[in-house]
Amino acid sequence: MDRLLYVSTIGASQIEQAQAVHSHNLANVATKGFRADFAQAQSRWVEGDGYPARVYGITETPGTDFSEGILQATGRALDIAVEGPGFLTVQLPDGSEAFTRAGDLQLDSAGRLLSRDGLPVLGDGGPIALPPFQSLVVGEDGSLTVRPQGQGPETLVQVERLKLVNPNVGDIVKDASGLFKRADGAPEPADANARVVSGFLESSNVNAVNELTEILSLARQFELEVRMMRTAQSNDETAAQLLQIG
């Protein structure tokens, strides 16, 4: 009975972890540029002294789905979507770099270009700060061209260029905030072939139907594990009664 209880208890706890992954994906179905996480189960032998007669299951997140979302038109100049592979680069509070596909950018009172999370957006020369301008044009290569405040339409100045990167997806990991970073912490060089489009945002790549289906399937599996625990308890009580009779 203890083996049955052990296996079912471990199974239930791992199913809860898988539920957390799929629930997090579903919660971010409307988050711009979000990349869904995978969840998979594996069986492992219980290590230790003696013959390995018991196995248990574990849930792990082996990687992230890097398929592209749908581009949605907004008409806003500071809404930027990466076309094809690649990422925008932002600066974390500790000075390191992180990568994102979320292009709903903002300007603060000092003209600094910030991500939706308030992180500085990086250009070729570091964090980007724009001078007062009447209009802004974002080129396909990430160049930022402004018409300065008080100047005529013939006066256009390229002030900076977004740092667009295209790291090997095997070299990056996703943190709890949804940002990606190189696993070794090293900066990623800019990729001249990366392209962006202004006035668009990329949707999440989460498939809501698939995630909901997985959540319902895991819920049924969890109920099965609970029934196995109750069966183990019933077997234990029956065995105890037989011993008392004997």
C-alpha cells in the first residue's frame, strides 16, 4: 500500500506543477509578445541503497515555444513588432541585458525610451533617450528618425537605432517576468538582419484552446491520483482489520 500511496502522491504533486505552467500560459494569452512554456512529464527511478524497485514522475519545463504570434495593427509609432526571428533589447536594473518581443514602448518625462515594464530600451550606444520631437519614424532596421520640436518637415534627424538581436534560442532562458537572457550572462551582439515594423504589436503565441484542453486533461488525471490515494487508504484499513481478526 505504501508504494501505491507514494506513487499517487508524487503524481498528484507533479500534475499540480504542470497545471501551473499551463495556467500561466493561459493567463498570458493577451500579453503582447508572450512566448508559451512547454511542460512534460518523465519517469525516474528512486535512487538509493538497494534494488531500484520504485519509480516516480516529475514535471519539467524543457523549453519555450518560439513560434511567432500575429501582428496586430495599432497605428502608434512607438508600437514596434519584430518581424521574423529576433528580439528587442532592454537593460535590467543590474545593468545586464534582456530580450523581449513586447514592443509597446513608452517615453518618460526625460525622453527615455522604456519598455512596458519601465526598463530602458537599448540602442547601439546604450539606453535610448530621444530629444523633444514633433514626429517619429521607426525604420525597418530599427533606426529612430525624429523631426525636432519647432523644425520644418524637411528637417529629419536619425538619433539612434534599436539594438535588435537574434540569439540562438538554445543559449537563452526565460525568467519569471517573461524576459529572455543569455544563460551565460554575456551580452548579445546586434544583428543587422533583424527587422521591425512600426505601428504593430505582436500577439502572444499561446493557443488558448490547447492550453484549456491540457488543463482539463490534467484535472482528470489529478482526480485519478486522488482516487488511488483513497484506494491505498481503504486497502490499509482492510489489512488492519484482517490482522485484528487474526
